[in-house]
Amino acid sequence: MTAIQQEFPLEKKLDQNLRRDFGPARGKSIFANYVQARDCLSTDILRYIVGREPSLTDHGVDHIRNVLENVELLLQSDIKELNAVELYVLVISVLFHDVGNLFGRKNHHKKIGDIYEYVRHSDSQFSQEKCLVIKIASAHTGEALDGSNDTLNDLQDSDNLYGKQVRSRTLAAILRLADELAEGEHRTSKYIVKAHGFSKESRIFHDYALVTSVHPDRGNGRLMLTYNLRLQARKGKVLSSNRGKFVRLMNFAYGRIVKLDEERKYTKHYAPLLEPYKRTSVHFNFHLDSSLHDLDIGDLTLSDKIIPGENPPNMTKLFPQCEPSKLWQRLSQIKLNPAVVRLR
Amino acid sequence: MKSFQNPFEYDAATSLSPDQILDFYIEDYSFSRFLQSTRNVFLVGERGSGKTMALLYNSFAVQVKRSASTATQSHHRLGIYVPCNTPLTHRREYELLNEFQSAVVSEHFLVLAILFSLADTLDKIPDGLTASEDKTLAEHYGYLLDTKLHADVSFFKSIAMFAQREITHTQQVLNAGTAEHFYPKALTFSSAIMSLFDLIRRTKTFSSTHFMLLIDDAHYLNPLQIRALNSWIAYRDHSQFSFKVACAKVEQPDFVTATGGSILEGHDFALIDMEQPYQFETSSFGRMARQIVQRRLDRIGITKSPDNFFPVSAELQNDLEKCERVVEERARLLYPNGPAKKIRDYVYKYARVEYFRSRSSKANRPQYSGFETITYLSTGIIRNLLEPCYWMYDKAKSLQNEADSTGELAFIPPTVQREIILQRSDRLWETVQEKLPKIVSGCSQIEARRIRNLFDNLSTLFRERMLRHKSEPRANSFTISGLTPELEKQIFPLLRIAMRAQLLYVRSGVAKDEGKRENYYVPNRMLWPARGLDPQGQHARVSLKARDVLSAAFQNKSFPFVESASLIPCSDLELFQD
Amino acid sequence: MLAEEQVRHAYVFYYEEFAKRTEKARSSVARLCSRARIKIEILPLKYENPVQSWTAARNFCEGRRTQIRHVLLDISTMPRDLIWILLSFFRELNVHGTYVYNMPKGYHSKWLSRDPGDPRLIYKLGGESKFGLKTVLLVVTGFDLERAQQLIDFFDPTETILAVQSGPQYDNLRMNASRHREFFRGSPDITSFDVDAYSSDHGYSKLQKAIAARVGNGNIVMASLGPKLSAMALFRIHMSHPQVGLTYTPSKDYNLKYSHGIGNTIRGDLFCAPSYSGSPLPSSTKPLVPGKL
């Protein structure tokens, strides 16, 4: 049994909710569709991604399970706000979201269709589901229709499946954030990192995965990023030859922190269910050999808080077209028609 | 009434004066750097592991004495000691209220305790505030709390008086009548403490002070207070203040906050385990044990080292040396080409075993003695180190007084050491056999019987190993493998009771899988002398199957024993270094 | 006694967790009351739920305050926390009465109760503690050494006062007095003195003296582990010094045969003012306040 075939709470919830909303027989049948997709993907597709893209961090079965666990952690008891069909579509979308990596990393989010057809044996009863899944899974990365990165904007919250509402945009936002949170040791191999088995370009991603731990804390309204950097020491002092690697890793981490925080703000803009996450809390632990040291760098929290009067946004920078002199210029170009009714 | 001063007093740290704490305390850099940082810290360890001592050492009352002796004075870090084991913490009237009101009243009690300690401590700082700062703060703070503070005393004194008045008034309201009363003027952490910090940091003396709130015995707080405390740890940045929280390991509070979130070790706080493994004399606990005892001896003018003050019995020493020679010969036959290290390791592993194996079954129990043995017997707990030393000194001094009342005690005779060790070991077995349900709340007769079975069978297993095991005969700690949720449910409650009774300690060590850590269990080594076992165990841990542990406890079945079963490999001594 | 006291209505408390064990006794009481034409009400409490028990006791007292002119409180088999809770409600509601205690002929030689929980302060009787004062624990000792030690371990007092029951009754000198003295010998922060719960003031004057010397200098908590009558004395001390708290350690298991037979009967006024020095409590059978339940 693969990692995602082992039963876990989200699946139980899905099964229960489908039976609740559709009755025992129909609910069981829809749940069976999920199981079929899960089993087929885990045996035929997901575990071969690593063969196709050996230097990527893990995008296989364990990653999918991690994303599903993150969905649960992100929503906690508020998962009940999703109806059974939405939960079903979300979970199926998680299963499929990275399958395109089988055809290579580039634009992988757009290569789901063929695999979907294979998994569902080209059965037309799944066509509506296929549209939704492709839409939602595609929005987890890449470009939008307008060429920007605002992929969630292309979706709406007014779709449906089996006669029930499906808020695709909300689901896509949840998937996106859950995927962003799927980081950590489990996505890489300590041994291969040590043995320099990954490509040079991807090395930094694996080093980053080794030191990162992510945890969504809904009750306290935060995403928690904890970094454990282990540094070698000799004769009680840190090895100076590691300086370059350390600086690179720290700068990479800072970039990833900002990215995660941006994803947090971005996804919660579209998904009210993610509203509680008001901040990203970061902590660095530095281990010299096996002993932890505190560098007293203080609290690193990125939050949504804006204090009126402090660093207000500049309207003309945000909306250059509203620059007053430009507006005046445009107003000056307006020529009115001669017949004007003059008021007495 | 005794006429001599026993240098090994092991009184609770709260009974010691600041000077005594300064005298007795041995700073351990491995965790003192965290206590003195701005980081939130949880110190966990059972009774006697030194948590209170560590907090008190970092409190203002002790640090001010320390800086007086070193001629440095700074208020860069201020430790505010807040004890939680008081009758106030044990009040249960909050249980009569609804959930919200319970949480409010619970927080109010804790906030007042912190407020009093904070004010009482700051009041002791001479010239902390100027006259005008004093007046301004009193006005502002009084305004914030809507109260008129006492005008004839200093600002901090008036806060302490306010807290005292509030706690009395709160109790009177809660005690009154027959109805469940809520206290409507309850204070919160943000209204009373954070606002005070904000005001204090506007003054010259405290403008860059970091306040360390040293919360002791936090396991006595009620669940709502624990959640409030966790929330404060989660929510606030800790530049102005931080929490250093000491709690018992077994009754360690959970890390859930009032909003249903959680605080995370490594992120929100660092966790320090005060129970240090003692593997050999150069481990950090071994060094600390020496320093602690040396300092105690120095205090009463005894210049001897701990090893000389607690000498090994000559008879035991001779016997051990004989055994070392026998084992060395055996090693040379096994490894005729060496290397020398291999032979030394072999002798280290088997010399003591040879001693125990070669003793007649009719012989008396061994001559337990020597500072090394005493340190092993402590199982890494400071109080367990000091207590037997106390009684040894007491006995030796009494015997000496009977003979010659004016003489100084030169050393503790090995016979006295042995007597006390065996007495204490027998007493510990009494606890196992009879006393658990009386001393550990929540321990039923059935559970006590199961724990008795478990320890009896462990003792038998360790004895068998010592007499017959081929590779790691002196292992006297264990891990549990094959745990399922069902087995955990049955076994863990027994282990927790044993831990609360300090019959068992749980430690974290390197697992078989490189880099991973696992829990392992160390029975209190003071148990072994009564059974004629060697308390100086080896680094190895016996891996016990969960099913066997269950059978041993529930059905009193012996642990299966195989003469040459493998253990958690530990050929590298460095593996277990701290 | 029921006829003597002209009891009209009887209320029997029992713990649901021990319902089976106490069923026979309750039935006997019910038959007794039936024969004497006394109305009886049997009121369940929950041992594992102190809030529920407290609330049930409070509702009982408040619900009947206008009907009760005089209460006869039989504390013979009543747990101490319930004794104190009822006394506190009666006092608040201005209900007067008499307590009665039937001494057993003897106790079980091996055990009386076991599996203790954590000590706890009684609701609304926890005293008024202050910050910065040391904790003082006063224990009227019983046969169980470890219970006293458990209280000491739990409250971690700076000072412990052991009030040791005097007298040879029930093998007390061996089981209680000498064992406690031996066990705690040499502990510098433990003092002890003799007290007699079976005297007319149940040890009140000696206990009161010890407490009065320390009120204001410490946060004092009192426990009754010895004869049940000491619980009455401790309650009176609490009435005089509301700053002093009362604590109790519940046990999960009681020996059904923990005592046998009925010896002397001792009675007194529930709230008689504690001016006993020289004036022993009346031990007559008449209640002090006329009027019956």
C-alpha cells in the first residue's frame, strides 16, 4: 500500500460527507471514483515522476499526501464550510495537480489532460469533473490568461458538479497554498544531497528542503516557518569554508519566505476560508554541531497589518494612469460639441 | 538539634537565600545561554532536576548579588521570578463558572501574580525611577486601570499593593455567598502587564531592559491559565519580554493556545531538558556533579576532591583491579594483535561484569561506594546526587561525634556509603512494592501491581544480562519497539506513573537510524543496589518489544532473554556524548 | 435518635459511583424512616464531578432553606469535603442545627481508603491567600502516613504543622502518633503537637492557637486526615479566620468494611462560637435550638 492509500482522516471525512449529502449508495459510488483515481495515480503515474525529473524535490506520492494533510491543517474544523462535492473536487485536484511533471517540469500544470483521460478511461461521465480539475490544478502555478501571475482570477466561484455548487476559485486558492506549504525534509534525500546526486541548479532547492519545516497554525492566525540550519564546527568554531553556502542558503530562504507570504496574501484574497492567516512567522535555529545557539535576531513576522499614516501607498505609483498632470492633459484634449444649452 | 552543618543540604531552592543560591549554583552553559537570551524557554524536568534553582539564579534577587560581587550592574536583562505552587494557583472556583468566565478569572489570577512579582522586584532596584517618572507613571497607569494608586509610596510599591488588594478582593468575591460569582473587574495580560512594560520602557533606567518572566512550576496552573500563557508566547514578539517556564516533565502542559492554535518547539520556544543523561565521568552531568559537590565541600573548608571525600572501598577497588587483570588477559588472547584501543574497550566493557559474575551467590551485596557510583546512582538528577550525600555525611558525622566530637570529617567511610546506598535502594523498592497508590495521585491498586511486576521483571532481566549476556551485559536502560496505538494506551499510563514516582526517567537519544532521535527509558539507578546489580550501566539500551513489556506488567511474565541478542549498536562512545 | 430529635424529613446523600456499594445501607435507612413515618429523599452526587456535587448540595440547601428550622447533620460516614460544603451553605443561609458523630467500635486493620486523587481546595473555602507569603500546611494526622506526605509534596509548604491525634483508641498511638513522629523526625520545617478530636472542643483550642500565631504571616491551608470530628474544629477555625483555606484529598476507593460497630455518639451545635476554653461542649442529647426538621 502506498502512502496515500493508507487511510487518513481527510478521506474518512470525504466518505462520510458524500454519504451524508448523496445518500449511502450514491455517496459510496462517488467516493469510489476518488479511490479509483487515487490508486491508479499512485501505482501508474506519481512514482515515476522522479524518474522523469530526478533532480526535482519530491513530487510523488508522499508529496501528494503532504498536500492533502496541509489542506486539513489549513482549514481545521472550518473544513465543514466546504460541501461534500467541493471537498471531493479539491481532493481530486490535489491528486492531479503535479502529474504533468511526468512530461517535464516546464508548464507541467497544463499537461494534466492526457493523464486524466488515462485514469478515467476516457469515460465521458467525468467530463464535467475533468474541466473543473484541470482548471483548478492549472491555477496552482504559471501564468494567467492575461499573461500575469494572477491565475486565480481566471476562475469563478460559480461552478457546479452533480448539481451542487463548486467554488472553483476558492478550491484553487486552497490547493495553491497547501502546495506552497508542502516543504521539508521529506521532499528530498539527505543521502543524495550528501553524495551530490542532484543537479547543480536544483541543489539549492534540496538544501532548502532539508532545513525547512512548515506548519499552519489557524488558531493563532499564522503560517509558521522554522529553519534548522546545522553548521559544522571545528575546534569550537564554525567552519569558515561553509560561509558561502550559508549565505546562499539564507538568501534563498529569504526569497522563499517572501514568496510564501505573498502566496498567503494572494490566496486569502480569493478564499475567505483562508482569511484567518494574517501573518507569516519565521524563526531560525542555528545548530553548531549538535548544539543549538540563539543569535537573538528577534521576531521575524510578516503580517497584513497596515498602520494608517505610516508608509501609505502612493496612488500615482500604483495607478500611473491617474497621475494628475496626465489626467489634465486628457481633459484638455476634450472638445465639446457646439450646441450647448445655456442656462439662464 | 544537630550541632554540625551538613554541606549537602538539599532543601528546595525556594528555601535558600540569594547568597546560598549564588554559592551553590553551578552554571551550565549548555542552557544558561538560553535562559539569558530573549528567547522563550521551557525548562522541563522532574523534581530535583534543578529547574527552580536555574530560574532563581537568573532572577533579579540573585543577579544583583552577583553583580555586586563582580562590580558590574546592568538592567539589560531582568529576571522576574513568579512561583506557581501557591494556594492561589490551587483555587478551583473558576470551575463553577461558564467557559468564558472561567478563562477570564483564571487569567486574572495569573496576571495578578505576575504583576505583583514584577512590581515587587522592580521596587527593590534603588533609584530605578526619578521622582518625576514615578509620578508620571503612577498617573498614567492609574488611569489605564481606572484606579487610584497609593500616593505615599513609590510607584512600584503602589502597584504591588494594588495587586495584593486586588487578589484579596477577588477571593472575597469568589468566596462570598452560595452562588457562582464572576469577578467583573478582571485584568488581562495586555491591560495590566504589557501596558506596564510600555510605560516602564519610557523611563531612563529601563529603556532597553528585557524582562524575563520566570514562571516556576507551571504544571500547577489550571488548563485555562496554561492556554493563556501559551497564547502570550505565541502572539507577542519577545523583544520587550520573554517567558522562561519551568514545568515537570511528566505533567508537562500541552502547547495549545486559547484560540485553539498551538506553540511549536523550535519556533516559539526552546525546550531544555534538565534531566541530563550520565554516561561517564566526562559527560556534562558528570562534570557538573563534581563541581556541585566540590563547591559544597569548599564551603565548609574541606579541601578534598569529591573522589577522595567519597572514596571507593579498598576491598572493592582490589577486587575490581583483579578482575581488570583477568579480563585484560582474556582480551589479549582474543585479540593477540591488538590494537590497544580494542583491548582497552574490552576491559572497560567486561571488567565490572567479571566482578559481578565472579561473586558467590551467597555473598553479601557488593561494597557500593565511590563518588563515581554515587553520581551514577543519581541518574542525572541533582537532588538524587545530594540526598544520599546528605545522609552519608549525617551518619558519618554522628558516628564520629560518638567517638570524638571535635574532629573534622576527613572522608565518608565506604561502609557508611554502602549502608546509606542500600537503605535508600531498599526504600525505593518499598515505594515500588507498596506505596505507589498513596504517593502518586491517580494510581490505582491495579496499576501499582502492574508497575511492580514490570520493575521486578526488569530487574530480573538486567540481572540475567549481567550474569550471562555475551555482548552488552551492563545495559540498564531500554527502548520500546513495536508500539501500536493500542499498546501505547495500555503501557504509557504505567510508565507515566513510574516517572511521576521518579522510578523511571525518559531521555532522548540517537536512534539506530542515523540522525533520528528516540525516547529511551532509564530506571532510577538507585533501584539496583538492593538487587545486587551494578548501577554503573553501559551506554547500550536494551530493545524491548512492546508486547513483552505488556506481558511483563499485566501477566508478570519474564522478559525473554537471549544470551547474545543484539542491542542498539553503540560502539562509538561519542554517540552519547552531550 | 430520630424519634428523640423529632425528625420529620430525612435527606440522604450518596455518590453515584458507589451506588451499588451503598444500596443496602440506603435501603435500611429508607425502611427505618418508613417505620418512623419520616419522609425521606435520597439525593445523588457525583464523586468524579465536584462541580455537580457542589451545585447539587447548594441547590438542596437553598431549595429548603425556608422549610428547615433545625438540621441534624450526621457526619459519621460523610466525606469531609461534603461536611464542609454543607456547613458553609447552612451558615450562609442562616440554618442552625446539630451535628452527630457515631464513633465506630473499630477500624479495618489493613486499609480504609486508597487510590487518592490530587488534594484540592474546597470551593469557596479556599481562604484568602496573599502574594509573597510562605505556605503553611496544618494536617490533623490519621493512620495513613503517605497521605500527609502527599499533602506536603503537593503544597510544598515552607512550614508544616502536624496535629497528631492523642489517646490509645483504635491503636492510635502505634498506627498514628509514633509512626508520624518517626517518619517526619528531623525535618526542620515540620513541627507537631498533640490534639484530641474526641475532646469537647475536638481540638479546636489547640488548633486555633497554632493558626492564630501564623495568620497574616503565611498562607495557611488545613487538612483533616484524622478523626472526622477534627473536620468540625477546622471549619470553626475557618469561620474565625476566613483567610485560612480547607483542603481535601478524595480517594477513588473506599473499603466497604472500613469500620465496624457503633460506639459512643458525640453531638454538638453546628456553629457554636469557639469559646471552649474551660467550657466543654454539651454532650447531652438535646439540640441547642428548639424546632425540628
